[in-house]
Amino acid sequence: MGAACNHEHRLTLAPQPAVLTVTSLIISVVIIFFFSEQDKRASTVFNESAVRLRSKRRGKVDSILEFPELREQLQHERLAAYKEDLAEWLAGLFHTKLNSENLVSNLENGTLLCQLAVMIESGEIKQSDTPLSEALAKSFNRPNYIPAPSTYKRRAAPGSFQARDNVAQFIDWLKGIGVAESILFEASDLVDHKNEKNVLYSLMELGRKQYGVNPPTLVELERNIDRMGSDSQISEGVY
């Protein structure tokens, strides 16, 4: 009898990671449902008062965003979801220990970002049927494309001129692949920790624009939601 009680006690104290995982996923899906569309539109991503969603969602979201406290809470949850997802994305790509707590400190010297650009470019070239020189010349249908950084400083100290130069090269590359300037972060946003939000928005937009590596999980969720919407329109006879 005593052994049975002890066993029950142990079961009561056991952690519940599955519940936390499902909860996090539900929160992420809700955040994407409300905000995916305005993130895709560069002209409104930093204008919190000019939220634009699809017409069938607009009335619902606008009524919610009339309440500043709720809007601020959703903004905070969205950024937290972005940060966690980007950390998991980069950790998987580079097989390194990254999380939402150490993400920015691991990016601030620009080295990992330049390596990410090289990885994405290599993946896109492998998926094309043209030689490297021809692929770069065609710029993957991106008229302003420039090659990924190749002269970055791998051991740049945080806050140094070399770190700032690394980050600047990465930002120039982002421009070349089509990330709008209204979304792009500035070097000081990352190097000097001036605006973490801008950095997260830019990296999430990179996840949407690139096709050289698997995208972040939230980007994949966005695409699935879009597919579901397209399938629904087709089934209803809307083209």
C-alpha cells in the first residue's frame, strides 16, 4: 500500500512538457492568425496604428486592437514567439545551442548572420540547374541581388568596428534578396542593442523570402494557413 502511494506521489510531481508544448503552439498559431498579413506588408510592419489584414479578418482584429493594453500584450507575445522560433531555427541550421535568452548575444558580432547568408545562398544555388556564375548573374530573379558576404571577420569582438561591418554586409545582402527597407534593421539595432524588435522582424522576413533552407516553424505555419485559405476559396468557387 505504501509503495502504491509513493508511486502515485511521483506521478503527481512529474512535469508536463507535452501540455506546455501544445500551449506554446496554440499561442503561436493565434499570434500568426492575427498578425501574419501585416508582417508580409513592409509598408505597415512598423506602424502599429495601421494594421492591415485580409478583408474578412479586418473587422475582428481592428475591434481587438482598439484596446491598447490588449494590443501591447499581443505585440509582446508575437515578438516572444518570433524570438523563440528564430532561435530554434538557427540552432537547427548550425547545430549549436541557441535559445531565446542568448539569441541576440550570439548574433551581435554578425558572424553567424554572414554564415547564414552563405548557407542560404548555397542552398538556393544547389536547387537551381545553372552554374554558380550564371545563377548569380541572373540573381535568382532579384534585380538588386548581391552575393552573400565572403570577407566577414569570424572573430569580431562584440561592439567592434569589425562586428559593425559584418552586420552591415548582412543587411546589404538582405536588401539584395528583396527584404524591404522599411523592415530592415540598422547595424546599431543589433550591435548596440538599440532595437531588438527590428532585428527580429528582419530575420523573420528573411525566413519568408529565402528558399535555400527550411524556413522557421512560424513561417511554415503562415504558409499552411495561406494554403488552407486558397483551398477554401477554390472549393467555394472564388478565383
